[in-house]
Amino acid sequence: MSVCKVSRVGTVRVAVAQIEPALGENERNLGVCLARLEEAAAAGAELLVLPECSIPGYVFESLDEARPYAEPVPGPATDAFAAACARLGIHVVCGLLEADGDDVCNTAVLVGPDGLIGSYRKTHLPFLGVDRFTRPGDELALFDTPLGRIAIEICYDLRFPELTRSLALAGADIVVLPTNWPVAAQLNAELLAPARAYENRIYLLVANRVGRERTAEFCGRSQIVDPNGARLAETDTTSEALLVADIDIEKARDKSIIPAPGEYEMHLFGHRRPELYGALTQDAEVVTR
């Protein structure tokens, strides 16, 4: 397990774990997540982000196959994280499959020293893996914490810039992205992650997985990106790793770029023209030719 660090630049130390879950081995995977939580706390981190579906895995072939590996929220995983977070004084975001009646949701939970803070159900679902069978969420997730305002997205959500912008406008300082990017999605790591951080002036913490599940191979490249779109830390495509970086929340709250006061100023949110963007909230017109 490699640990990559950067020098302190702020007031919150954050961590991202790149791991290789085993499909359908919830107990084993939870143990791996708790071990990474111990390592992050030992490195001084106050927040750890783990990948999408860290507990059950991702490439299930049917709802019936996935359902036995889903669990309620709160439930066994959140209880285990709550106990560990209370002991270690740390926060964690982890992806799992949530059982809700007969339905299954692709969910990420946020747990802190005082227990379960909240959860987010993936709102944009690709036709891929277990997402072919899960129920989408209908609410955004933004939580006030002692570390700052933390928002959650999951994987494919990042392809929709309206979501990240909405969270930033609502005051998000940190957007966390548990993900299961396959090799075919490497441009998400290369282009979209720094773009979303840069255009919204937020910190973006991306936790991807590595390894293979059935026919899917995952591309790694977990990263911590600052409000200038610069990667403070990044992993490779194949190794399990722990990234640690120090971030300055105040930088995420300054939405202006002023190279020369009075001559060259960009106020990214102040210069918006929302009256021109109404089409973003309307159904697209489809013309068949």
C-alpha cells in the first residue's frame, strides 16, 4: 500500500483510497475499507473517500443477483464505519448497494465521529453493471460538517456539468466522487475531473477502483484536484493506494480570479447569466429525420 502526500497548504487533510473490491464479498470488502480508514487516520486525514460499490462490487448481472448483497442504510456497514470513525476521529464516504424494499440503489454514505451524517443515491445511471437494475435517486446531497460543506456525486454523475454547478452554487466546498470508471472512461480522469473542479472552483476528491470484475477492467487514476484544476495527488491505473493531501477550504469559497485588480477580473459566479440558461432545465427536443 503506497501513501502519496503533498506539503500542507491549508487546514483540512483529506484522503482517497484506491482499492480492488471482490464481487459479492461484502465482509471481506468492508474489512479492506476499515483498514484503509485506519491508515488514513494514521496519516492525519480527517476525511477518507472510498470507491463506488466498495462493499459489494459492481458488475452484477441481474437485480436478483445483486439484491442479496444490498443492505439498509443505516445498516451493518454504516454501523461499522460509525464505530471506527468515533474511535479514530475521522469522516468517511463509501459506496455500497442500498436495499429499499424490493429495490436496490447505488448509494454513497457519509459517516463521521458522531455516526451516519447522510447518504446519496446516484441520480444518473448508465446502462452498465449493476446500474442497469438500480433505482435512481431524486435528490442532491450537500452536508454541513466540521470540515466544510461536503457534496456527493457518484461516477457517471460527473458527466453532467449541471449537477456539479448546482452543488457549487449551493455552497459545496468539497465534492467527493466515489466511482468505478472502467478503462474505456479514462478521459473522465484526464479531462472531466480537473474541468469540474476548475469551472466551479471546488475541491474534487475522486476515488476509483482497480482490477477486474467479470468482463470489466477498471482504470484507477484516483485523484485530489484543487479549485484551479491542479491535481494535488494522483494514483496510477493498476495499484491499490492511499492519497493524502492538505486543502484550504477558503480557496473553494473564493469564486473570483483577479490577476490584475481593476484591469483583469473574473467573478465566475457573479458573471453568470442564468436568465439565458433556461433550456438546461427543459426536456430536449428530439427531431427524427
